[in-house]
Amino acid sequence: MLQYITRRILLIIPTIVGVSLVLFFIFAMAPGDAITANMDPNMSVETKQAIREKYHLDEPKTTQYMYWLKGVVTEGSLGESFYYKRPVSEVMKDFIPNSFILGAASLILGLIIAVPIGIVSATKQYSFFDKFFTVFALMGISMPSFFFGLILIKYLGVQFNLFPISGMTTPGSAYTGMQYILDVLKHMILPLIVLTLGSVGGWMRYTRSSMLEVVRQDYIRTARAKGLKEKVVIYKHALRNALIPVVTLLGMSIPGLFSGATLTEKIFNWPGIGPVQLSAVNNRDYYLLMGINLTLAILVLIGNLLADIIYALVDPRIRLK
């Protein structure tokens, strides 16, 4: 397995270079101009030209890419944001952790709710319980997050004033320690409900399908024929194999923890990376877009590698070579 992991890691390097090249030219070919979009319209022509020269925007696209790649390799720099006037890495450090907190909480809560429901739905196929939660899952998957978010804001935030509807902390507060944590958790409740509802449906349906496939296997029939209790058959023999595909999906869920939920974060004014990406598109902030998307591409590659490793660890039938 060590040779396989080493080979996959070495393959990540040229893949990242290829992805960065494609991303750079996609953003470079987009209409608009980063300087015009982010600078004072009353700025003199000479000043604008000086800024273009500083960022090499007056040179061919291939040359711009080579300057950017050189900065990444030799200095570890992803460039400077045109809009924030700060290094891209610093901007990302300010916002990505906030998206990770919300995404990780949503993933954990979604799994805690969805996996047990999916197991019971599979063991009680076509029962009222199964049909009810199938409808619930489909509603969660199909309902737009912005629509559900606005409903929660109207009733739980405005009408009944139960939870904060905007931001990550109370404006003007100087909380520290546990008070700060509780304040963040209180502000997280509404966006967390929206994200969890959307994820529960998918995880539940996936768990149900996997469990149904496993309980039809011959070894499950044999276990039942031996007179084992149904709980033993399900939770000792079927559950472990049914959760293998679910566990491997966790590896591929890693990028989603860092990429942010743009609509949800925008609606609740959560200071995550999602709205920052949208702002970068509107402001033609190409270096910031490059930094964010390249980071996500690396996380996707790492997530796929982790998924393969986890699959091999939990399923003895799989051998990585």
C-alpha cells in the first residue's frame, strides 16, 4: 500500500500544475479587467499603468502565468488579491476556517441523523417509517437552500426572535472563552439547519440503498438460517459492510468542508469563503480565484486518495497495488 500511496502523491504534483494552468486561462479569458473593476475610476492613466506593470497585467497571459507559478514554487505565494489588497493566503486564512466550522458541524450532524434512519428504513422497507422518511429525504434534497433559509429567517429569526439571523457573532460584542463559543454556536443554528437538511436526505438514501444491497447477500440469509437474532444479523453482520461505501464517501466530502456553501453563507451573512468567491468573480479578482480553486483542487485529490485508502482498510477484498 505504501508504494501505491507514494505513486498517487507523486501524480498529484503534475495534476495540480495542469489544473492551475486550466484555471488560470479560464479566468484570464473571462470578460472584464481586474484593474478597472477594483480601482478608483478617477485614477490617472499613469497610475493604472504602473499597477498593471506591478502585477504583470501588461504582458502576455503565458508570461503572467509563469510569474504566478514562479511565486507559488519559490515563495509559496498565491499572489495578491486585487480587491482586498492583501496576500491571497491571508484572505483565505480569514474565511476558510469559518466555512470549515459550519461544514464540519453540518456533516457530523447529518451523519448522526441520516445513518440510523437509513438503516431502519432498509430493515423496514416499504413500511410507513420508510415511506415517510423517503419523502422527507426527497424534500430535503430538492428544496432550494435559499428558500428554506428565508423561511427560517422569517419565522425563527424575525417573527419569534429565537435565533440570530445574520453574522457569526453579535455585533459590538467582546466575548471571550466560553461566552464567545456559545455566541458563535447560537449564530450557527439557522445556517446549520439549512445545510443539514440538504445533506441528511442524500446520506440517508445512500445508507438505505447500501443496506438493502447487503441484506440481500447470501451470507445474511445464512446468518438468518442459523437462527441468529435479527438485531445481531443487522448490526453485527450487515451494518459493517453496508457502511463501507458511506465511509469512503467521507473522504470525498473533505473539499466540501472548505469550499463553503455560497448561498447559505450569503443569506445568513456568514463570513465564509463562499461569498468571498462570489465577490472575487464580480471584482475580477483572478489571483484570489486561482488560490481558492487551486486549494480546492488539491483537497479533491487528497480526498480521493483518502477515500481509496479508507476503502482498502475497511474492505479486506480490496488490495491497492
